[in-house]
Amino acid sequence: MTMGDSNKNLYAKMIVDVVLGPVLERLEKKDVSAAQTLRAAFTKVDNTLPGFAYDYVKGVLKKAEIHDKFDLCETLLRLGGSQDCEELRISRQEPTFQELNKCATALKKILSRIPEQIYDRKQFLETIKEIASAIKRLLDAVNRVIAEVPAADNGSKQILEDRKKEFVRYSKKFSNMLKEFFRDTNQNQSVFISANYLIYQTNLILRTVKQECC
Amino acid sequence: MENGEWFNMDPMGGRRGQQSLYNESRNSTGYSLHSEYHKDADHSEYQVQFAGIIKEIQVHVDITNRTEVLRMIDQGKMKKMIPAKIGTDSNSILSLSRYNIKLMQVDHSTENLIIRVPIHEIAAVCYVNDDGIHILAVKYGNPEQCSLLVLYCDSPARAERICSDVAQCFQLVYTDAVVQLLEDTIGRVETSSTGSPTINENSRKISLEGLDNHGFSQSQPNLSDRHNRDKRSRSLATSDASNQSIQAELLRSYLEQLRSKFTVDELAKFSTLLKQINDPSPRSHKDLLAVFQEVFQLYGNERKNLLAGLCPFIYEKHYANFLDFLKKQGIAIDNGTLSSRHSFPRNYTRSVSDMNTDQSDIDSVLEGISTQLAQIDSNIGDVNTYLNYPS
């Protein structure tokens, strides 16, 4: 898979989370059945044909003649922190799980500010400090959730640990992209992409916790 | 900064045109362009005149205030720290790099080092035009003592360029520090995910929200409350039993690290010196420094990087002195240079004096290690007997 393909798959998954998801949630208020059918269809097709959601939205944007009016990667990053659909919220009310919700939302929100702050060095450095803090809080929250998983349920614990390790891996990539950017400020796109990956990984943690604990 | 990465100083490249003229003159008088100080290509040089150094200025003085700067210089002249007039013997080269600023007196075929100031010790640089005299003032030092390096430039353009380049230097240092902070944070959370003691926020309130940095308003990192901020970052922990066991665990972990690198005799000496450092009975600053020096010699050049790990176990009242001592030896503290990183919290937030485990815990751990090593030693027996062991 080329770098371009993997980015396309990322964009597709982000589009499902931050574009289609919120739209379908609004549709649910009018027609639950239609919304749920569409959601299931998009998820199934995108799993079968990775990148489908990206091609779909690109097609819609072309039809509207605005596909070349903005940068999709940057836009997805901005949306990544502003949209939060029910599908990405953990329903369990215990403080540990609600704290995880809060930490995940906070990190995504800070990451989504990158496009508007990246060109103001002082502000951007403050944002990076906040990101460091938010990453720590998120993973501390994940550790607390893992601690609540019953001892007998080693499978779930392991899945959550693996998800956490993956998140740390993408955090390191993000940090490396920042270093590259500070060496060459033309590398802003790489920062946006790696920030998008981090948002996606955050959503993956939420999905995994929902799957294993709810 | 020793482990930091240097980001491209390309924007400063424009000055090289100005510098090349200077290099030509250096060539014409036979100067070497490759002295031991110029190995690194990422530095810039400027022609200045060295006026003098005014020592023991007030730490809180604001040198972005023109009146303050001129007042200090006038006082410096009265005290003969700054000559009333300067001549060609004051011609100097100011060299700026990621590590330091360096001032060298130019004397025909020789260059003599006047002063070298690490970047992290620079508090501020300012330019004052006093009736056509272009004064560049550099405030540097530590929270206890600051000095003012006074230079003259031949033009406002040069003075302003130097100020701008130093500001850029600060920004690069701070950028590096922030990225390092992110990496360190990720490294710590990664460690906590692999089973090492996880210190959650109930027992150790490390917060990155308390960070504030004044490093880039007018090239002035805030030295004046660095000491207080450092102290503040050290007094956060609570006193519950789980926190004590975590602290003891940290201490053991550090001592285990030493055990892998020190001999039995060295460990015994370490124990004695640490007891001396943590002795709360009053003593002079000179005596304390002597002990620090002994510890430094014990660790030696190859192990001096481990000294920073000793910080959490230093008696609270001696901590600031220890920190200054380390910085003077060029030993990087966790996330720490003075001007750019000093506001970041350290990894650990309590000193031995705060810990209920106290010195007796260090003693028992050290005794245990020494005993084990002595037992190993006696089991091995005379090493020479192994030399004839058949293969």
C-alpha cells in the first residue's frame, strides 16, 4: 500500500467519523430507519472497499464544484475536534468512563486547532504543550479503564493494551512530524496528516472501549 | 540542550554577507577561520567592541527599560567596570551559536576569549542608542547573581541584527524544548503502559498547565521567578502511603542503576557523600560545594549524566545549590535549561527531606547492595586464580 493509499484510507475513516456520522445523526431525528440503514451501508462498503467514503465525498464535492476550493486533510482535522457523534461516546456513566470521554474530546479539540495556529510559532508551541498534557491525561484515563476490566477478562485487557500501544506509536509519529516541520515549515501537511491519525486513533480507543466494556 | 536538535538557522544566513567582509579582514591579518571554537558551521559572528562587564546587578532589573540600562552603565563607569572611552584594543568578535555566545578579543594575530555565556544563562539582550553610541547590553546569570555584558556596535543595523538573531536563538531553543517535552511525555506514558509503576494524578499532581514562558517577549526569558517556579514544581505531592511506596521505589530504581555502573567501594563512598549532602545541620556554602565537587569527581566524566537523577533525593534546603552546581558543570537537568525549560516540571516532585522514608531508607538500600556485592566478591574469591582456568 502506498503512502497515498494509506492516507486515502485514513481520510475515508475520518469522513465516516466526522462528516457522515454527524450528518446521519441529524437524519436519525427525522428518520431513524433510513439513518441506521445508511450508516450500516457506508460502514460495510468502506470495510469492503477501503477508501470508498473518501471517493464518495470527493464525488459529492466535485458535483458541487467545490472540491478544489479547500484542502481536505486540513478540513478533516478541523472537523475532527468539533464533531462528536453518539457512536463515539461511551455510554457507561461511571466516572472512569466519563473521564475517558472527556479526555478524548479534549485531545481531539486541541489537535483540531493546529491548522489555525501552526503559522504562529509562539501559539503553536503552546498548543504542543497542551497536546502533550492531553495525551498524558488520555492515556492515564485509558489505564484507569483497563484497571476496571475484570481480572478474568484478559482478552479485553489485552485488546485495550494493544490499542493503547498503537496510540503511543502514532503519538511518536506525530512528534517526529513536528520536528520535521520545525526544520522545514513546508511540511505542514505532514503535521496535519499525523494529527488526523492521532484523532483517528483516539476514536479507535473509544470504539474499542465501547466494544469491550459496554 | 545537549540532547536537543538544532533547527535550521537559515533565516540568519543573510548576515553572512556582512560577515564575509569581516572574514576577509580576518584572513588578511592571518586569523585562522577554523579555530577550536568554530567547528560548528551553525554560528554567526559579528564585529563589536567590548566595553566591560558589570557584575552583581539586581536579578529583577528590567533591561528592556532604556533608563535602567543607562543608569547601570553610568554606575559601571563610575566604578571603573566600564572605561569612559574605548579604543581599538576593545575590538572583538561576538560569536552566536546554539550553545552560547562567545566574545573574543581581537589582537593582531591572536584571539583571546573574554567570556562565554551559555544560551540558557542569557536573560535578555537589548539595544540602546545613547546619542549615537550603539550599546548592546546582555543580561546573564542565574537566579542568585546576574551580570551585564556591555558591548558597542558601529551601527544600529548591526546591533538590531544581533538582538534579532539572539531572539531567534531563544525561539529555536524553546522550540526544541517543547518538542522534547512532547517526546518525554510520550516516553513516560509508554513506560507506564509496559508495567512500570504508574503514577496517576491522584498521588502525583504533575501538571503541564502550570507552565508559563516569558521567553519571547522581547527576548527575555524570565529568570527572576525561575527559582520560585522551580520550588513550586517540587512541592506538589501528597502524603498518602501509596505515594511513599512509589517514592521509595523511585529511590531503589535509581540505586539499582548506580549498582550497574559503580564498584562496591564507589557505592560506599556514594552513600557517605549523600549522607553529607542531606545532613540538615547548618554549614557554609563553601563546604556544601566541596561535597558536591566530591560527588562530581566520584561520578566522573563518563557517568556524570547520572547526576541529574540524584536531584529528587537531595535535601530540600540544598536542592537549589545542587541544581546550580549541576548547571555550572554543564549537566542537563530533566527538561531543563534555564531560560527555555526551567518552567517545565521535573519528573519527581519531592525531596528526601519530604519523604517519610528519610535517610534510613537510603542507608538500608545501600547496605543491602553493598552486602550483596561483598558476598559476590567473596564467592568469586581471588580473581587471579581464574586466569589459569582451563578453557
